[in-house]
Amino acid sequence: MLLPLFAALVAASTAVLIFAGGLVTSTGSGLSVPDWPSTYGWFMWAFPVSKMVGGIFYEHAHRLIASTVGFLIVVLAIWLGRAEPRRWVRRLGYLALAAVVTQGILGGITVLWYLPDAISIAHASLAQIVFCLTVTIALATSTGWKSGYIADPQGPRRIDDSVEAGLRSAKREGRHARLNTAPNDRTLQRVAIVTTAVIFVQILIGATMRHTGAGLAIPDFPLAFGDLIPPHWDSKIAIHFAHRVGAATVAVFIIATAGHVFAHHARRAELRRPAILLLVLLALQITLGALTVLSGKQFIINSLHVVNGALVLVTSLVLTLRAHRARFADTGSADAGSAQRDPVRGAGSRTRDDQGRSWTRRGARA
Amino acid sequence: MIRRLDVRSLVAAFGAAVALTSCGGGTTQTSAPAGSGAAPTAAADSAGASNVTGKVTFTGTPPKAAPIKLSSDPFCQNANPGLTAETEIVAPGGAIQNVFVYVKDGLGNRTFTAPAEPVVLDQKGCQYTPHVLGIQVGQPMQIVNSDDTLHNVHGMAKANKEFNTGQPIQGMKMTHTFSTKEVMLPFKCDVHGWMHAWVGVLDHPYYAVTGPDGTFSLKGLPAGTYTIEAWHETLGTQTQTVTIGAGETRDVAFAFKAS
Ligand code: HEM
């Protein structure tokens, strides 16, 4: 019970870290501490608070928060390694650990090498991947996920089309109808994956724009130099315009995904909620993006745009993963007889208990 | 800022930074401070001392000096209240300060030895003094932190090697030399984002920075035809060509307009 809570805490702290990182770039403080891993020669944690002046406040605070998150991820990886029955979740823990260590090193060398664009962009992008990993771990360890989002037979509100279809076919085949409310909706799965990928690409474009100083290359919004299409071009205007076209593309995909959820799975709360959230965050993100431009990159607005962008990404990721829930081997889904419906994991190699847990045989499989 | 990823300098910088004494590419030594470095030394082959003198003026309404928000560092707040941006300092009468005037072209293959006395760049009251300065390739630059706060000295060089060195303690000094000419090389303190200095690194001694009266003089030039450039951080550059005979002094005026 504690592990899911801790995993959620780690995910939340990663979001805080991304905000802190956004502040460093937005205030232009990246090089205010010239050395790394020390701070002006001090051991990081011994650097006096009274000396955290000017840009050092943001840069040093970012390092402290990052080390804390790094430490939390170490604990999480160890904890998962010892207590988590599912191998893929344990592996996600190790992967998150490797990613956050790499992230720290990228952050360090970008300082020592005076913020070369390529490394800074890689640092910004890997940050999003670390966040995706911690969110995925938090999701995979959550009770909802582990239960396979099983419908409450008494709760008809949660039954939707595909479930009803499943119920009917179960009845026909005379099976005991334990509901799997996370069936494979291929359309949803595909559109959700593409949406997540498009958002990630949009974030890469955003990072490139940010680190090449193209954030104000187009000074007006929603038009570009008073036109729909910029009347003149250079590389900065192009990357900036690409981010705006990207935003429109992201909007289309998010609306498509959410629309599909509302149309076909409106009663599946585990899909409906992230779909609603996604629309809200999208509106917020576009507003923050516009305000970033119109305020001339006010640093708090700018940083909120960065962190909210990350939230858009992970919300879409959560929706995607939940849409794929039925494909995970240990789904608590379905009736006991449907083990062979696990297309992804070698279902035959495991035994399950009533809740669909397969960990009893973990030792044997290892 | 778009910067090219230069693998060699990255590796060198990394090594230097690991040693935590990095000042990339330059040599770091201790040396005693000496007078103003902006005064050009005698040319190696000054046959008949010719001079170019002049004044840089500004026409139009000068922009109001923008106040700087110092609250992010209490030390600066107390040490230098009312500090304003030094971008365009125009005296009554239109004289403009902090213009770097130098011989851009015309010296041919002449070579000049670098003076041994250092040029001093001071960080005092969370401000660089001087704001604009010239130095010769190979001439030592002594960088001093006179403030009771932390500064990082970030030389954002393109032709020379970039460096970023911390001076967390009052009274700290470092000496840096530049290996190739670069006009202008910006200095920045990233702790105090408003702190900028501009350094003109040249391979000859014919440069000057205009003072409050807007005047400059380039002394001891050999006779010849020269391209003289006047550089200002926000107003841009202007060039003029002058021909001077041996022992002559020519007057050159530069006029910048409000943009
Ligand atoms: C809806 C999709 C959007 C997403 C997911 C998104 C995401 C991002 C992210 C993550 C960054 C920062 C990258 C980093 O450094 O880590 C960024 C930068 C930026 N975004 Fe967006 N953005 C979106 C829409 C918009 C819109 C509609 C605008 C309005 C023009 C906008 C304007 C900007 C600007 C100006 C920056 C660069 C800020 C700077 O230079 O510091 N974005 N975006």
C-alpha cells in the first residue's frame, strides 16, 4: 500500500523538478554556478543559503531538488526491485534510475560546456522521459491498474459498449461473466499512442525553440507578423512556427482521442477522467504558450508552460496505457478462463490467483 | 544564443572545469595590479607619430537610462541603489560614452608586442568597471571581485575560448589572457543578469574607448590609410577611412542616430 503512494510522490516530485528546471532556463541562470558537481567549490549540500543570490538561487535550488528526486528514484528502484512481483515494473524502476543519473550528468556537462544547444535540448527532453517513467511506475503500482479497472457489477454506470459486448459473448459461451472493463479498443489504442507521440515531438520542438532563443521569433499571437503564415523566414521563425503548427496538430489529436473516449467509453472513469483532464490541460497549455509570447517570456509564465507541457504529455500517456491495460499479462481482467487472451506476455508461463496476480511464481520464472 | 558545438574546446573545457580552476584557454596567474590598460603602448615601428582623434556624438533624443532591479541580491541592492543600464550613456551636447574606436584595417603585416602590464576589470557594486575596454592579444587581464557577494566571470568568447569562472569571495583575483583578436567579446555575470562588459581584443595597440565627453584618440600611428571603426553595444558600428601622413593628426567624427 505504501509503494503506490511513494511512487506517486516520486512522480509528483519529478513535476516539481521540471518546473524548477524551467525556471533556470527562463531566468537565464544556467551558468550562474560555473562549477559542477560542486557549487562555487562548496559541497552542494553545504553551500550556504545566504549565498543563493541572483541566478544562483534558481540554479542551485534546481540542483538540490534534482538530487532529492534522484535519491527518491534510487529508493523507488530498490523498493520495486525487492517488492514488485512484475518484472517489467521492476525494470521500469531500473530504467528510471539510469535515466535520472544520465539526466544529472547531462545537466552537469551542459554547465561545464557553457550550455551547448544540443546538450541542453537533450537535458530538456530526457527530463520528460524521466517524468514519463515515474508516472508509468506510479500508474502500474496503483490499485486501479492492478485491479484491471474491474467494473463493479452493481455499478451499471461503468459499463460501456465494449463491456456489454463482452458480457453478451460471455453469456453466450456460458462463461462466468467477471467483467474486464479494459478491453482492447484498437482504435482508441492507436489514436492514443499517436497523440502521445505527437505531444512528445511538440515538446522536442519546444525545447529546441527554447534553447536556440527562438521563443520570441514570432512576436504576435495568434497571427504571425499579422499574417496567418509568416511573411519572411529564417531558422528561428521556422522553428517557432513549427511549434505553433505542432500545437494545432496536438490539439487535433487530443480532441480526437478525447472525443473517441466520450463517444465509446464515457462510462469508463479510468478513461473519461484523463480525457477530460487532457482537454483542460490543452486549453491551459495553449493559453500559457500565448501568454509566454505576449508577455515577452515572463519567466514564471514561461516555466508554467514548460511544466504544463509535461503534464499534457503524461496525461496522454496515462490514457494510452489504460487503453492498453487489457493487453498486460497480469490483468485482473476477465474470467479465469481467458488467460490465453493475453497477447503480449507469455500467459502460459504463469499461474494466477483470483485477483489475476501472477507473482506467486516469480521465483520460478527468474 | 546559438553556439556551435566545438568538440575540442568542449573536451578542453571539461578537463579544465574538472580541475575547478577553469578559465578555459587563458593562463591564470597572480599579478600585481597596474594602471589603466586602455592606454595604447608605442607601436613597434612608429616612424612618424601620426594621430587620429575625434568625437562620437548622438543625435536625437537619447533613451532614458532604464533602472535595474537589484532585489535578487541584497548586497547589490545596498551597494549600488539606483543603478541604471549602461547601454546608452549620452551626455548633454550629445557626447556618447563607451564607444570602442579602433583601427580595423590598414596596419598591414606589422606585428606588435603585447604590453606586460595588465588591464583591470573590476566587479564593484554589482557592475563591471570599465563597461567597455580594449586589450591586446597576449596582454594579461586582471579580473577582480571587489564585492562582498558572488560573481561568475563568464567570457562569452567566440574566436577565443569561452570561459566561466566563479569568484565567490571578496578580493578574489584572476588573470586571463586572450589568444586571438575578437571585437567585441562580451562578458556576463549570470548571477546578476544585468552585469555586462565588452572587451575588444586586438593584435595592435590602436584603440580607445570614448569617455563622458565622447572623445577618443588613437596615437602614434604610422603614416597610412586606415579603416577606423566605432562600435557601440546598442547603436551598432560605423566605419570611416582616413589617410594620414607622417606626423599628422586627423580628426574623425562619428555620429550615431537614435534608432
Ligand atoms: C499544445 C501544445 C503545446 C505543448 C505540448 C507545448 C510544450 C512546450 C514545452 C514543453 C516547451 C519547453 C521545452 C523545454 O525547454 O523543455 C515549450 C516552449 C515554448 N512554447 Fe510551447 N507548447 C504548446 C503550445 C504552444 C503554443 C500554442 C504557443 C504559442 C505560441 C507556445 C509557445 C512556446 C514558446 C514561446 C516556447 C519557448 C519559450 C522560451 O523560449 O523559453 N507553445 N512548449
